[in-house]
Amino acid sequence: MIIDKDLEKEIRSNLQDNEIVHCINIIFEYLTPYGILVNNLDVKKLSHIFKKSLKEKENKYYSNKFHDFFLSKTKNSGVKNTIVQFVHFHDVHMMDGGDSTNLYLIENFGTNKLNVSRKYVEAMQTTPIWYFLIIDNGNSIINDETIEDFKKFRIQNKISKERVLFISKNKPYRNTEWTYLNFDIFNSNTISYIGKELNTIYNKYLV
């Protein structure tokens, strides 16, 4: 869910006194006429993907379990979704307080070399609550090379391991570069499951 100003006004107009709406923004880097591409695609394939998107949609580049799950639950949870291109990101984080959580999904983890724009990292770091989210659907590759690659990314961008959440039912053999969360995100009926689990684990109000 990426909130824009018009949607924010609509949501806030229905709030009672002192009531705060919390927005969860899923940050994606690439958008084509067919929709949002998954993050962390192979850089060498991007040109081909964009050219092909002028004529047809290759579904494997547009779908992942978490994003599909999130969108499928909007009717039951009362969540509204809209898309804002990243060039307007300064408008996305217009909420000045702690009432917006920005999540960047690192997908294809280990199968593709890590590919996250530094500008995206810098933009997220200007917001009060942000995380990089790795969701292991059973296809992530966690080995020494993957971990060292991610370590370089963290150090170069001054990201603490508390800002990287690794969600999986199977514990990685090393947790030096992220905070491991042992729960199944797909058992929840609403996106609030993320907030409930994070608040419990960190013992403070995060989401």
C-alpha cells in the first residue's frame, strides 16, 4: 500500500478526534504499463523486461507471494491501495510523525545479486519508521557469499541489522546481518499481523 496525498485526506476525514491512521507503504522500484515489477530483478534482464512490457506481460516479473497476499486481503482489512511512482516519494512520506511504516521488499534473495538503488535507501532513511524486509518463501539462497554481499550493502548504506527483518519459518544458519523473525506471515487475515508481531518482538510501538 502506497499512500498519496488525496487518499490520506480521504482517510483522515473519517477519523474521530485524536485518532491516528497508520499507513504501511510497500516500496517497489519499477513500474511498467502492466503494473509493479518485483524488486531485486537481475540488472541484465531489466532492459529486456521493459522492452517486452510495451507489448505483453511476463507474469513471473510481476508476482510474488507477499505482494499478492497483501492485495488479496484489502477487502477484509479495510486497507486501500494506490500506486505512487518513486519520483514522487517526497510526497509519499508527507506524514511527519510516526504514523507511516515504509517497507522495502528484498525479493529473489540470493538468486539474484543484490540490486537496491542508493537513492531509495537514502529516501527511506529520511522517514521515521522503515525496514528492509526479506521474506523467505523457501527459495532464498543463504550462504556465505550471500551474507557477505548483504554485509557490504548494509555497511555502505549505514543500515543496522535491526532495520533488516528476515521472516522465515526456517532459521538461517547465520543471523549476523539481519533480525530474524520466526513466524508465518501468510497465516494472517490482514496486514495488521505484521504490526502485531513486530510490536511484540521489539516490545514497543513500531507499527
